[in-house]
Amino acid sequence: MDDPYWEIVSEQWPNILRWYQLFADKKPVILFDIQEQRIYAYPYREFKADLSQRSQAQLAKQYRKAAANNQVVVFVRDNVKRKLVSYTVAVEQDPT
């Protein structure tokens, strides 16, 4: 698969997982900002509130499935290309 955003998730996975585990009891949504090179762990409701209605509906479905299957929802934000891409990754998975 030639997906540059998935490659970023793979490269950052140890850091993403560490942030997720810090707040695992709250089941956060993780955001990696490419330009800032920073990882954020957001409460689901707070993150969802900042999305369009269409994106909120998509996230709700994705998040419910992830929470039920020991997975984490990871977003990659690319402000230069104006993209926000999401992935669902198993917590125990090594995406590399």
C-alpha cells in the first residue's frame, strides 16, 4: 500500500501508542500533526465536536467499532495539503 499517511502512523506508532496508553481508560482519539510533529490525545466528544456533521457521523461509527475491538482511532493532519485522514489500529498491532 502506497499511503504516505499510513507510513507516518507506522513510523510514529511507538509514540502514538505511548500517548494512547497514558489515557487508555478514557479511550482517546489520537491526532498526529505533521507540521508540528506532535501527537495529541483528545477526549472523543471534544474531538468529534470540532468536525463537520458528516465527519462526526463517520467518526462515531469508527470510534464505536474501535472501542469494542481494543483499537485506537488515529488521525493524521496535514495542514499544507489540507487533509485529515483517519485510521483504526489495534492497540497490540505493530503497523510497521
